[in-house]
Amino acid sequence: MFKKYLAVIVAFILIAVSLVILSQSLRRPGSPGIMKKLVFEVTAPLEQGIHAGVDSVGGAWRRYLFLVGLEQENRELRKKIAALQSEVNYYREMSLEGTRLKKILALEDSTVYPTIAARVVGNEGSSPFRTILINRGTRDGVKDGLPVISPDGVVGRVIETSWNYAKILLVTDYNSNIDALVQGSRAQGILQGGGHRLSRLKYVQRTEEVKVGEAVVTSGLGGMFPKGLMLGTVARADKKDPGLFQTIEVVPSVDFSKIEEVLVLQTEKE
Amino acid sequence: MAYYIVIPFFALLLVVLQRTLLDLVFGGRIGIEVSLILVVWAGFHLDMLRGGVLAFVLGFLLDCLSGTILGLTTFVYVVIFVLSSLLSPRIYGERMLFIMAYVFLCALLEGLFLFAVYWFVYDTDVSDSLLRTTLPQALVAGVLSPAVFTLFNRLGVDVYAGEAR
């Protein structure tokens, strides 16, 4: 009999007790009661321990995410650096070009002849022939035989022209022969290109006193190059070889591997 | 007898886990009320005394730890358990869809009761919380209930086997 109604009695008791607790709580809100305090005391350390564990795992996870983010950021910053580096290089290039063009302009102002400024568009460094291509041709007034100079000195002379381009034979080419004189001693000779080696100042009398380091300039003879243009400096001068002339080696004043802009001197009269 | 000694500790552990680890699943925004699913499960699988005590203890612990009104969850859990117990002889409570729908409704009932208490006793409208918290929480509980039921089925078998020994 009792067992038959046990479920109903239990259900009734549980509902009644919970209702009593609820009504007490609603009547006197804020009073914690001993049971609540006990539950707090038992669960708080448990929760604290779990939270500490979760926090440490969460911390590690956040650090991992932070590192992943950092890696991404690092990659993006590297890209940015590369882009900025390229920009800096561009501006540096512009600045250098500006400096070079300033020099060219100064040179243009200092020459008595009309000039044609040109940009080097081809440089056959590996060829046995020492020539360069410039972006000015007959349309701009460039003609065969005209001298070409740079702020550092004589570059060479025009040997071929098209409408928009011209080929320049450099002073270092074996076929280049320019009337020259040593500035200090005034000794005259012909500067012949030496290809990849130093140029040679030929036909200088043994009686002439030529010193190392002296400047070699155009003599103006032959009418092709105006007088006084820088060709190079004496690197070696000796009289050991038998014969009438001494051996003089000259370092060109122009670094042909770095030449970018030149001036074509219009020495021919219209 | 061992059951009644173990049950408070088990309930305590479950409630603590629910409040800590499971709370992290949705970043603390939506809780996973495994305790409610357990109460429903108990309604279908345990007798009135065992299940009733379990529901009461679970509700009371939750009230102590997170509720502002002591007895509210206790009452709701006991009611849900009794309802489930009354339904269990009439309905086959192992069908997945039924479990999901029933747990969802029970979670809603809990939310509605909370809403009613606040409305009638404190004259406060907590419908915003009903929509933002109770509804998604009920959905999550409903979706998870079949898996939790399976887990408790296994645990329940183990407990009974332990008692039988």
C-alpha cells in the first residue's frame, strides 16, 4: 500500500520542499543560508582550480594565436618593407639621376659648342669592341664623327647614326686614336684605346719628362675633339723599351661601366 | 544507499563542470545545461525517489551557485522531473527527435518560469533575456540531448551494475 503511493508522496514532498525554499527566498531575498554557504565553500576551490587550468590552457592558446597573428603580421611587414625598399631605391635612383643630370647641365653650360644630351641605352661591355648606344640620332642633329663627353671627360666619338640612335666608339676601343697632350709636360702624342687594359699614349718622345698622375687632355689637333677635354691620368711612364718613344699608360677618366648620360658636342659648323 | 551518498558529489562535479568548462564552449555567451538534460533523462530512467533526489540536488546546487532566487531552479527541476516521470510509461523516450523536442520544451519551460517569477514577483520584464539567452540555450540543450542521453544511459547501466554487486 505504502509502496504504491511512494512515488506520489516523494513527488509531493520534493515539490513542497522546493516551493517552501522558493517562497522563503522570495520573502527574504539576500539571506544566503547555511546550505548556500556550504556549497560555496565546497565548490569555490573546485571552480578556482578548473578556472586556473582553463586559464593556463587558454593562455597558451591565446599565446599561440598571438604568435600565429604575429607571424602573419611579420609576413605582411616584410612585404611592406620590400615595397618600401623598392620605393626608396626608386627615389635614390631618381636622386642620383638628378645629381648626374645636374653635372651634365653644368658641363653643357661650360662648353662653347652646342650640345645634345643623350641617354646611354646600350653598353656592350663583354664585346671586344668598346662601343655604346645613345638615344639620339640624326633627327636630333647627331652626326658621325662628333665628340661625346661626360662630366668626367671624353667618352668617345660617334661612328654610326640612325634617325633616333647613335653608336659611340669609346676612347678605350683599340680603334680609337685621339690627339692628346700631357697637361704638365705638354708632351704630345696619340692616345690609343687598350680595350680591357689601360690606354696607351703613343709617340711621346723619350726626351719628354712625363710623371705618373699627370692629366692627359685632348690637344685639339686633328679638329675632331676640342682642346683641353679630359682623357685620363698617367698611370705608368717608362723609357726602358728601345726606340724613339717612351711607353706611357693612361687610366681613362671616365668609368665606362657606369656611364648613363652623355653630351654630344656639335663641333661641326653648319 | 551508495547512490544517495554519491549523488551529491556527482551533482556537484557536474554543476561545476557545467559552470566552468562547458561554459567556455560558446565563449560564455550560451551555457550548455547538461544538468537539465540529466533531469529529463532521470525522469525517463530512474524511479521517483532516486530521480527526484537527483533533480532536487542538481537544482539546489545550481540555485546556490548561480541563481539569485534560491529554490527557483530546484522547483523547476523537480517539476520537470515529475512531468518526465509521469510521461515515461506512456511515451517511448529513446527516439532522438522526441528527446530533442522534449528537452527543448523543458528548457523553454524553465525560462518561462523564470520570466513569470520576475514578472509577477519583482514586476520586472526579462523577456529580452528569454530571447537572447533562454531560446538559444534551449536549442543547444535540445541538439545535444541525444548524445547526453546516450552517455547517461551508459553511466546509468554502470551505476546499477555497481549497486547490484
